[in-house]
Amino acid sequence: MVLAVFFTQGLTACSHISYYAQAVGGHWEVMRRSQPIETILTQPETPESLRHYLGEALKIRAFAHTALKLPDNRSYTYYADLQRSSVLWSIFATPTLSFTPKQWCAPFLGCMSYRGYFSQQDAQQLATELRAQDYDVYVANISAYSTVGWFNDPVLNTMLDSSLTELAAVIFHELAHQQLYIAGDTAFNESFAVAVEELGVTRWLLQRGKPEELQQYQVAKQRQDEFKRLILSSRDQLQQIYQRPVPRAELLQLKTQAFEQLKQNYAALKKDRWQGYRGYDRWFEKDLNNAKLLSVVTYHDLVPAFHALFQQQDQDFEKFYQAVAQIAQLPSAQRHQKLQVLKSTQSSEN
């Protein structure tokens, strides 16, 4: 997740001013609460559980640079307790009968397929306004964001709610945004970061020498891959429906049927492949619409292309980043054409 918080000059519309004011204020509150992790580790009042997580965070941060060749700076050597469960609430929106994402544009960072708020109330207010304009809307809870190297991004309490593996995944993902970011290409940026996250976590777990943790991650990733394929298949089906030259009422009915079929396919996946595992149940419980599917597509659709490119570069991270940077320099249409070719290569090998 990338947040545009840096430049407010020249913005005249009230909605823009209001948004950037909350973004700047929210970010500076995060910075205000940040303390060096090394300092926190020396304080006797630091709880042992927090001490353990933060000590491991520093090791993960060092691994990110030495083994994954990600930027070497002070990001994730600070800690901030925000005293809430999410740092941001991010809005995804699409037209009712389309997967074309609503775009929000920011100076220097280009247009993005989501918009982040530090206030849940503000996010929900925008969601209500968009629904009134006939958009499908999804509000996602976000545990971390990147300032793409403009500031020293801290470890947040919102990143410590799960396992060390998840913490490593978040750090690798956000540092990948610092490694390479293309203004205006959300799908490229997020898929690249997810690929670095997945490749990095696998290498980190191998280095830790704990086979049980690696096995748990591989099982979880297999489920996630099957979940993503389910979502992408439904997206493709719905895109075909939306292109039919039939009345709107019929399209809406077909859309409803497609989402009901998605729920049934998920139930079958749990029963037939996951032995009843229910980890994605909450995702399916509400707001199942185009925008929610888009949130998955945005982060994952191009990930196989980057995995294929990593293999082509002999699994060498420095060579991989150089190859990604070369693709990033292509015009948008050629860039995505190249990624689709890589993606098809990965699919054929699987």
C-alpha cells in the first residue's frame, strides 16, 4: 500500500484539500509516535512479547537488505503504537457493471486504484457517497503503508497482530515499493511488491532453518493461490457478462447469479481441498462485489509474471530488480504486454 501524503501545493478543490490535510496529519501522527526500536528494547517497561517482536523485526530488516538486496535505510528500525487495529482504511471502487477501477491521482505518485484514509469515519463517508453514485465499493483495513522512501517508515503495532512470518511479509512488501515504484501503475507496483514479499519470505524461512514454519507458509500460500484463482476466474466470468448487449436489468440479474456461484465454488473449495479450513469466510461474508474482487486482482493478477522473471534471472535479486526496472521503462501498453507474456510462461510451466 502506497500513500500520497507529501505535496499539497496547487490543490484548490475543497475535497482535495480535505483529503490531503487528513493524509498529512495522519502521517505526521505516525511519525510523532515513532521511536527507535533500539531505544525501546533497552527500556525495562517494554513488555516481553513486544521486545521479542521488535528484536525479530530488526533481524528481518537486516535480512531484507543483505539477502534480498532491498534498500538500506532507517525504515522499519522505528516503532509506533497507534493504539488502534488498522493504520489506514482503503477505498476500492468500480462502476456497478464494470471492473474499471475508479482512479485517484496525486502529485508525483500518479493515479492509483485505491484511496487511503487515516480515519475510518472519513473512509466510510466516502464509501457512502460513492455507493450513492452507483459504484460498487469495498473498504479494506490496512496494517501498513509505504512512503516510497520519502520518510523512515516505522514498524506499527498494526503489523504485530499475527506471526513473525506475516511481519516479514509486510516489511518485504513495503520495502519493495521503495525499491521500485511507477507513478500511475497500481497493478504493476502491487504485484511486484507481492512477488518480492513471497520470494523473500520463502528465502527468509529457509534461512531460519525451521521446517515446520516453512511448511505452514507453503500450506497457507497454496490456499491463497487457490483463493486467488477462484477470484480471478469469477472476475473473468463477470467481465464477459458485462460485455453482453442485453438490458441493464438482465445484466444485474446475471451479476447476482455469478456472485452466488462464486460463494458456492468457495464452499466446494473448502470442502474438497481445504478439509473445512475457514480462513476466508469473513472475506465472503459481506460487500461481495466488483470492488472487492478488484482489491484482489490489483495486488495479485501480475504476480506470476514477476515470479517467471525471477526464475529467468537465476533467482538473483539484484539481476531481478534490474530486469524489472527495464520493463518499468517501457510505455504502459508495452510494459503490460511484456508482463502478460511472462505470466503465460509461468502458467504453462505450472
